[in-house]
Amino acid sequence: MNDVTRILSAIEHGDPHAADRLLPLVYDELRKLAARRLAHEKPGQTLQATALVHDAYLRLVGADDPGWDSRGHFFAAAAEAMRRILVDNARRKRTTKHGGGHRRRDLDEVEIAAGEPTDDLLALDEALARLAAEDPQKAELVKLRYFAGLTIEEAAQALGISAATAKRYWAYARAWLFRAVEAADPPMSP
């Protein structure tokens, strides 16, 4: 059993100091995960990878009974926490208090009409919620691949399915989500 799994087990059994030992072991991987996730965001994202890692970590170790049974399970939970933080941040930016309805524009590119940076993430989140209602395992695969940055093989292992099944699920889920997001996105008027 590696150090991360041992510490996760200690957290589950109520060791109050285990969370302090966990962060140094997983910080670099969580930071890479956050940086990969933020790289997929549109320009104008104000959340930094470090802040995303810290917020996600606080959510993870602050849970009453996380019940992580493996390192992969922990990182899947971290990916889910990061996804929720990004979605919450996108929703917050839509509120009037935080400039909702206004578009962020670079002064050098005023003539160029840019889409609201949060729209794609919110549309994906809504479509992902619909996919989860229809097929939870395929939705979980999307979360592991898209938000956690896991490979097909790593995601398959985390879900307990074969890599071939994961590839089929991934192809289906991507097509399903593409159609769902496209259907929800009205064409822009000139």
C-alpha cells in the first residue's frame, strides 16, 4: 500500500493529523490536474490553479466521511471537487453583482465579439447532469477523462471496467454531450 492510500485510510479512520500529511504528497499532482483543467477554460478565467487546488483540497478533507478506498478514488473526488468549484465560479460570474450580462473584453480586441467564458462550462455541466441521469457510469467516465485528465486506461481502472468498454463509453458520451450542448446553444444573431 503506497503512502497516499495509507494516509487516506488514516483520514477515514479519524486520524486528525493525517490530512496534514496528505497535502504534501498529492499537491504536485493536484496542481497539474488543476492546470490541465484551467487550460481548457476560455481566456478571462480569473481562478488560478493554486487557488483551485486549495479550494478543492479543503472540500475533500472537510467532508464528514469521504470514504476513499484508493488513490484513484481520491483523485476522482478531487476532479469532481474542481469541476464543482469551476461551475460555481461560472454561476457566480453570471450574477449581476459580479458583472453578469457583461462580457469581458480586452481593449486591443474591442471589435471582436467573444462568447461569455462561462457559457460553455455551464452548458457542459447541464448536459453532463442529463447524461448522469441517463447513464451514470458514462458521465463518471467523462468526469474522470475531462476534469481529472485521466487516460482511458486509468479511468477504466477507476471505474472497474475494461479499457475497450471505456473507449466505447467515451465515444458514446462525447457524441451525446456534443449533441446536447449544440442543442442547448442557440445560434448567434448577426
